[in-house]
Amino acid sequence: MTSARMPDDVSQHSFGELLNNVAVDLSTLLRQEIELAKAEARVEARKAGRAGGMFAATGLAAHMMLLFLSAALWAGLSNVMDAGWAALIVAVVWAVVGAVLYGSARSTAAQFRGLPRTAETLKDIPAAVKPDSRSLT
């Protein structure tokens, strides 16, 4: 038979003791939550690292595919025209593709707003919580 711990009669303890117990329990809870967050972050960081490596490998494979497709296009065009002109045509096609991608990336980057909600909530932090730069000097 297991013995359940009966809660202490709070009337037998002083206010200071009760407040100390609450502080200790809160500190323990916060410490445990921080450790849980660290453990979850480590697991997620490992997953993100693996995914990043896979994306890098995919990017390399795509680069090689485009390189060889460009060489094949150059060789194919060389059958009907001078090899120099064929290379120039392939280069111009890639220049146009690059310019279109640059324009798209630039317009997407212009829409980036930063962290507006975080900035707004930081304004709402009471002055008592913010570090006082005058006390540091």
C-alpha cells in the first residue's frame, strides 16, 4: 500500500515559510521547463542540420544537372552553328534566367518586415523590468 503525502496544514507555517516554499517550487518548475526546452531545441537542431545537409546535396545535384544540360544544349547547338555562337546563346539564356530570379528575389526581400509583433510587445514591457543603463555606469 502506497502512502500518499498529505498536504501540510498551512496554519502551522509562517507566511515567510509559505512564500519560501512557493519560491522554491517556482524555481524548480522554471529550471525543469528550461531543461525541457533545451532538450527539445537540441533534437530539433539535429533534425534541422540533417535537413540542411540534404538541401545542400540537392542544390549540388541541381547545379550539376544544369551544368550538364547546358553543355548538352551547347553541343546540340554546335551541330547547327559555330560553337562560339552556341556558347553565347546558352550564356545569354542563363543571364536572362538569372535576371528574372534576381528580380523575384529582390521583390520578395522588399516585403520582409522584420519582427513587427515582437517590436510592438517590447514597447509594452514596463520600465521596472527593463535594465537601467544609468545604474551600470
